[in-house]
Amino acid sequence: MTSPNPVSCPIAIIGLGCRYPDARTPRELWENVLTRRQSFRRMPDERLPLSEYGDSDKSAPDKTYLERAAVIDGFEFDWASRRIPKHTFEQTDITHWLALDVALQALNDAGYQASELPRDRTGVVVGNTLTGEQQRAYLLRGRWPFVQKTIRAAGINKGLDGATLEELVAETETIFKSFFPAPNEDALAGALSNTIAGRICNYMDLRGGGYTVDGACASSLLSVATAANALSAGDLDVALAGGVDVSLDAFEIVGFAKVGALSDSDMKVYDRAGKGFLPGEGCGFIVMKRLEDAKRDGDYVYAALNGWGVSSDGKGGITAPTVDGQALALRRAYDRAGYSAHRLDFVEGHGTGTAVGDPVELSAISTTIDSFGEAEPHRCGVTSFKSLVGHTKAAAGIGGLLKAISGVNRRVIPPTAGCDEPHEVFTGKARNLYPVRTGSVREPTDTLTAGVSAMGFGGINSHVTLSSGHGPSRHLMPALDERAMLASKQTTELFALREETLEALERRARELSDVIAGMSVGEMPDLAAELASKLNGTGTARAAIVASSPKDLQDRVAKLIGAIEKSDGGNGASFVTPDRRIAMSIGAGRPKVGFLFPGQGSQRVNMARTLVERFDWARDLVAKADGWLEEVGAGPVSGLIYHDADRDLDGEQQKRWMRALTQTEVAQPAICVASLLWLEFLRRLGLEPSAVGGHSLGELTAFHAAGALDQKSVLQLAALRGKLMGDVSVEGSMAGLSCPPNEARHVLESVNGYVVIANVNSPTQTVVSGDVEAVEAAITFAKERGIRARELPVSAAFHSAHFSETVAELRDLPQLRGTASASKAKLYSTMTGAVLEGSLDLSQHFSEQVVRPVNFRSVAALAGSDCDVLLEVGPGSVLSGLTNETTGVGGTLCLPLEGKARRDQDLNIALGYLHILGAEVDLAKLSDQRHIRRFRSAAELSFFVNPCEKPLLSADVMATIDAQEPHQARTEPASELVSYVRELSPEPGTEIRDSSGRGGSSLPPYVNAKAVFLDVLHKQTGFPVESLTDELRMVDDLHMDSIKTVQVVVDAAVALGYAGDFDPAEVANSTLGEIA
């Protein structure tokens, strides 16, 4: 029996640094988290060409079925400014330099220079496995004898003569070795994992201890736990902890494929369809202190690390996770923290998206929470950093921790990507958890608590728990406020093109096809924004594509090119796919656009929420709406429309929210709020209607769009109308009949009781209204005649005599006094089925409307004949369906803007269709209040290059490769260095004296001793001569080892012809000025 972990002293996290795909800083990383920006792209050929290593057959030997990965772009370690000798830089794996760069970034973020640290009590712990792929490639050079033997064996088997074989071997050796530097004194240290930490200590002159922790994919979180132990025990006062992983070569990618851990498509985390991960790479570091020390020193504290725990799975599969093993690490972390796991707001999980791993992990988290007492359903959120950048293995844990630190610091529950259908375990064994799919913002004064997990091969498990530190950091403040950032994510993007001619449009489409090939998922909005900003303002050849992924876009662009090739090119030519996600036209004039506004029954929970979350003007409008409603005694509706649906995994909350929203007195103003929001959005895009109409309630918003009512009047009338209609005492019912009105009249004539036609919606849909018994009888009679009929979920008989008393009450409303006219657009009335002209008596119109039937079919037909395209401006797609049935195949289309809440595809399709019809829509404004970065094609990006994937050089170049090879160590005898003297400019001579003080060789007057020395130093280190200033020291400042410094001094002395007796080691760490 083991004793529980003691309660630890809290650890302050005071500095952050990182480099991950699409994230050069913690702020960029946080922006990617908020916007769920996924960095997956086709594996670059310079890393692992899939044409050589890929095969869709998962059983193919030595092959991988992987297609995509997340890779770092643009990392360049400035070895010269960092004072790292060039030969050291070139012989050392890139993981060393990436780790050093990020560690320095974290230290700078903490507000410290290395010289300000307590160097004897500052340590470095790095998580890493097997160094990196660069060194694995370099090791191939050492196996040349084996390669040579295989070539000789093959040549002999093929009967090559001796001379030919020797030429082949020699030529192959030249080519083979040209890709790898010849080993020198830096090669061994540059290939080791442990020296990653040692190099950081060396560079910063830290003496508290530096070493590497290898726990496979748990490595970097283990480094944090290890550092926390050292701080808690008093062994260190400051610690830099983190991890680095750059390993996307055949060893890992083929290896993981054979384990079956990789996804062959998208990465789905905590999802029913999860079948593996996509790989990534990266590096992250944090700076840690004891919390009490950080407070004493006035450090800014991002978060407090309160507990940490480590465990192993014990007996079982070495790559198969266990619930008990993981739960043990979690329980140890919370025991050490001294608080219950019930405090958790979210857990940043390991989340690899595997069919086995995800449910095991979720069950372990749930088990741990319940071990502190049963928690309420869906109490704690779970999220995964890997859903954005893939599995970065040894750098995964620190990446997840950086995400969690940012979340608790900025007081945001951060979302995960790639979870479309939450795993069934969330409604079963892990019922106290929920996947955070959209995220939420808390008050800046709140304290959030989070957990972070990382597990690795071998059964190693680690977990830490942390809470908010000081107020939200400005260093992490995103480009937009967090609400807008969370709403920035879309499932589709609109890609619009506009050129002068069809030929130019085709060229543009082909250019786009080339660009798409190497694009990441996260760059989709960047490209869409780039195209929108560069539309040819006078071109008549237009195209629009709505796509959800680079592959989807590539396929649709190919179809667009095919359609252009088949087009006759004449004005009026067009092409539109049935789903309208690909459209093209030439010579279209400016279309007439009509707006139709939905009525009661179209309400949706979270309708128009994207607008409210993204735009200040939308938030202001909703706030005003609540205030205007309260002025007339109605309650605010925003709280009834907008809900955090992340926790509603079984749909029960949705049903309750919908029931509340369906109440007439709520539904009517709520629908009008949503319609007004969408109307304002369209206006900001430059769209104004030529005609408007509305279905019953929708006429209020139509009147506003036409200039006959202001926003305040619309909403107050909707609230008062809804209340009066909801208070009707007569019980009634309504039913929908799938037949034209003449057949419906026959049905009504055949039943007893009061029942009338309330709505003529389309040629095949009629709604009847009246007494409950009469409506039931009408339904029965209609079904007997083969007419589909169903009762509608309403509590009153709208648009019937049941509302006669309401007419007088509406007529007396002050908001309806006076007259108005449609000054901005043609206005249709569903009471008359015709255009309303002249001065309108508002009181008469809207009071009689509640008892008169709705003739929407006539309005839809009129609008269809008057307009080239119609938009359903508001929630739902009911009117679009009714209108398209009325206008018929080939007639004017009506398109919804938001058929379902937050479904951006509808808006993109509608705007794309408007674009190709010739509408002047400011599509660039679609990027407003979205997180957009400058788009750069893959050809403009700079990825890490695996040495084995460098281009093969020509035979002519190969003949001189040994002399030109930049990696080659110097092999010339020292005596040859006297040739340096001849290249130097003449200056007065310098006398060299030996250790006895006697004069040595007197240099010729044209020799500059300092220039000779600096030139030798330049050739040995690669540092530009102009950067080698007098105050620099070779060991302390140029980071040269003692052997190399002695060699430089000796080589310089020989080059100068100095034959005196002296000890070069005595001056090895002198300043350059002193040596010269």
C-alpha cells in the first residue's frame, strides 16, 4: 500500500514560448485554438514524398497510407547572431536549435535575460524521443560500407566488369555522401537527445542541471512534472521545462502506419468516427518558479500549477492504454493539488482520435471525477490540442499545457476541432464529461481550473492540474476579442473569381488549382479572403465555389474548369450545379434581388448567433431589442434564443429551449430579432432589395426593409402582437394539408364545425385553422382521400375568427398610429397577394392581418416574376421551399441564409449565387471580424527539409562536390593556411613575442595580424568578419568548445609564420581584441 502524495507547493508559470505549425508564438497558438485552425496539409515532398513512401494498401511493406501532416513553416535559426559556429550548427540536429530558440522566447516572455537568473539554481528539463529525423538521416553516412557492399553484390550479380563496378561505386559514394555532413567533433553531441537540454544550459550558462526526459508521447508533460518536483523540493529556484519533436520521417510515419494509429482521412477526436491521428511537429517551453517566489519577485503569473501525477499501466499491452493506469495518474495529481476534480472546468486531453485510446482516456477522466463523489451530467469539458496540429508526440503534452494555460489565463473554455458526432461514451460511462466544440468566454475575474493529460508508449501516463493566475495577459490577447474568435470558424468557405473574359477566368481557375495542392485546412479562410480582395471590379466572367476542405475545393475547381472548357463563351452562358456549390456565368447584368421574411414556426435556438458573436453592431442591436421589449412589458428574448449547446449531447436541453422559444409571445419578437440581424448584415455587404414580402409575422420586418417601420416599432409590435395572440382564450388547432386550396376547400366543406383556410403557402400546401374537433375531422377526411395531413404544433387557430377580439386591441396600439409608405422597395402583402401601393394605414393592415388568410403563394409568384433571385432573410428555410415549389423548375430561386442555426453553407451558397448573377456584393466584408492571415501558397513556404529528400545534383556538380560541400569539415594541413596572408590588405607589421618575452618573427609590413586571426576564425566558425568585434570571447560569447578555440589560435599563429613557444590554451577564452 502506498501513501498518498503530499500536498505540493503551487508552482507559478511565468513565461511561455512555442513553435508549432501555424504558430510562432503563444499568442498565435491561442488564436489558432480559438478559431479551431487546423494545420493539416499534404505531406511536403521535402519531408517524405508520398509518391515513394505512400500506398493506400495498408498492408504494403515499408509504406504508409498517410496523406497529410501538420508541419512547421519558416523556422530559421540565426546561428550567426546567436554566436553559434557554423560547423556546430550544421552538424547538430535541428531539434537542438528549435528548443534553444523557443526556450529563449519563453525566458524573454517571463521578462528575464539569462544573466538575471540565479544560474546555479536554474535547471532545464526537456522532453524528447530519439532526437530528430535529421540525425537519423545523417547516420546513413556512417553506413556507407554496408551500402557499398550491397552495390558491389548487385553489380557482381548483374555481371558488371570490375572497372565499371568501381566507377559505379565511386560515383554512388560521391552522390550518397553529398547529402550528409562528414562527422566532426560536433557530430556526436549534435546527434544526442540529452544534449538538447545541455545545449540550452551551455548557451545560457545555467548550472542547476539540464537533462532530457523520454516518456514517448508523454515526454514533455513529464518534463513539467519533473521540474515541478525539483522546485517543490527546493532543488531549483527556476526551471525551464518543455519538449521538442521533429520526426516525420519513414521511421515514425511507416511505423505508426503499421500500428494502425494513423488516420487515412480527417482526424476525428472524441468522435464516433475516430480512427487515428495525423502527425505533427513542434516545440514548447514554460518558465516555472515556486508561486510564493514569483509573488515575492513581482513576476506576472499566467497560471498556477497545483498538482501533478505520473503512473504506469503495469501488466498488459505495451501500446494499449488502461483506464486504471491513467486514472491513477489523475488521482495522484488532484491529491497533490489538495482539491477535488469536481473543480475542473475542462481537461485538455491526450485525445489522439484512436478508436481504443479516446474512450479509455475519457473513462479514466470520468472515473477520477466520480472518485471524489458523483458529479452532475456533462459537468466538465474535454478538448484536444492534437485536433489542430496532429500528434506532435514528445512535444504534445507541452502543447496541450500551453493551450490550457492560455484558457485559464484568458478565462475561456477552449474548443476542440474534429468532433462532429461526439463519442457514445459521453452519454454512457463518461456522462459527467462533454466535448467542448464551440467554447465559451467567462468573466475576467473568474478563476478557472483545468487538467492536462499526456500518455506514451510503454504505458506511461502523466497529468497536471492548474488554475488561473493573474488577470488575463495582454501577451495572449488575440487579434479580435475571444467571442469573435470563437465564431470565426466556418465549415465552408466561399471562393469567388471575377475576370474580364472566360479565358482569363479559366487561367485564374487553373492557377487556383495549383495553389490548392499544398494548402492546409486552416488556410481555407485566408485564401477565400485573398480572392475576395482581388476580384476584378469590371470583369463579366464570374465564378463561385463553396468548399469545405482543400480536397473538396480542388475537386470543385476541376469541375469548374471542365464547365468553362465546354462553354461556348457567349454572354449569358452559365453553369450551376444542382447543389449550387459550383456556379459560373459570363456577361450577367445586375440582378433584381427580393427579400422574403419568415413568420412564426421558423424560430431556431441560436439563430443568427454567429452574427451576434462576431459583430459589435449585432450585439448592440440585440441589447437594444431587449430594452425595447422591456419598454412594452415584454421580457428580453436574447436569453431565450442564445444558449451554450456544447453540453447538450442527447438533445433534451434543445427540446426544452425550443419549447420555451416556441411560445407565441416569445417566438414572434425573437424571429424578428433574427431577421433584422440578417437584414442589417446584407446591407453591410451592399445588398438592398428591389422587392420585399413576409409570411404573416414576417410582414413586420418586410415593412421595415421597405422603409415603412423602424426597428424599434417592428420589435415592439411583434412582442405586443405575440402577447395578444398568445392570450386568446379560445382553444384552437391548425393542420397542414398537402394539396392546393381548391382541394382543401372540398375537405372543409365535408366536415362539421368551424375550420377555414389560414395559409395558401404553395401549389401543394394549404394550412387550415379552427376548432380542435373540426381540424381533427379535416385531417381524418383528408387522409381518407389520400391527402397527406398533419396537425401543427400550435395552441391556437391563427388567421381565423378565433382572433376577432385581438383585432380591436391591435388597432389601438400606439405603435400602429398613422400611415407609412414603402419608400425603399416594392412591398407585397400576403393578405391581398398583391403589391401594397401608396400610403398605408398601419393600424388597419396589421389588425386585420391576424384574422385574414395568408396568401403566400401569390406573393412568391409575384416576387419570382419581379426578381431574378430571392433570399429568405431570417431563420430557417421554410419560405425557400415554398417559393421554389411555386416558381417551379427553371424559375426564380429563393435561397435561405441560415437553414439551420450556424450553418454557414447556406449563406455562402446564396452569396456565391448572387455573385455569378452579377450582383455587386462586397464579398471582402465576409472576412470582417474573422481571424484571417495573409495567404501564402505552399511554394512560398519554407518547411524543414529531410536530408534524404534534397534534390539530386547533376553529375558535373557531383564531380566537385567534396570541394564545395558546405558541411565538410576542414581537412587542409595547417601549413596551407599561410595562403590566407596573401589575401589580406597591407597594414603596418606586428612583432610577435614568445613566452620568454624575446622577439619572435617580425612580420612583413603588409601583414595585418588581426585580420589574419579574424579570417581564420571566420573560416572555422562561419561568423561574418564584420560581426567579430574585439570584446567577444570565443567560449563565452561565440559558444566554441575548448578544442576548437585552441585550434583557431594555433592555425592563426601558423598562418602568421609565428614559431615562438606559447600555450594557446592560455588565451583561448580571452577577448578577440586581446588575442589579436
